[in-house]
Amino acid sequence: MESAKRRVPAVKPVVHNGKRYEPLRRPRDQGFKQDGGVIAAIDEASGAQLWAVQLYETVFDANEERDVQEVYVNSLRIDSKNGSLIATDELKRRWQIRLTDGHVTQLPAAESRK
């Protein structure tokens, strides 16, 4: 029997200059207040986590199930021109994470192509 819990999107990690960038698994175990929207930088050689950053804050309604309110990252890509990682979430919001220090900036919505 399948769980009624919502499935977390499978996001392929991105590797760049010896570092792997991926959504952090179980971020609340590391003190974050939500499960979605947290990205980690991992050293490929050692497997050590270098940093983790929360892209956005999800405000939860206590009257609703928490898992259905989570918003997850569903894609990652490197923008080598800007030295950053671009993350898109399930609401189609885009975030730029500077690779040197994990600084986060929300990007304008992508224009739709007609």
C-alpha cells in the first residue's frame, strides 16, 4: 500500500568544480524550519557538507497537513557566466545561489514563450 504522503521531487544533483549541489535531505534535522527549499554544497572528494542555505520561507497553516504545504525545488542548473546555481521551485519561482558563499537572490519570473 502506497503512503498518502506527498512525494518529494527527484532533483538531479549538479556537479561543478569538485562540488556537488543538491536539495538537502531532512533539513529540519539540521535546524531548518522546513523540508523544502534548502540547498547543500558538498565536497565531492570528501563527501563533507560545505554549506546549506534556505532559499525561501514557507509559512505553514496549522489547520492543514504540513507535507501538502511544503514547496520543493524541482530543478537545478549551473550558470557559469555568473558563477551561480539557479534553482527553480514547484511554484516556478527562480533563485540564484552564489557558489562562493551560498548568498541567495530571488530572480524575476521567467518570461513565458508564446
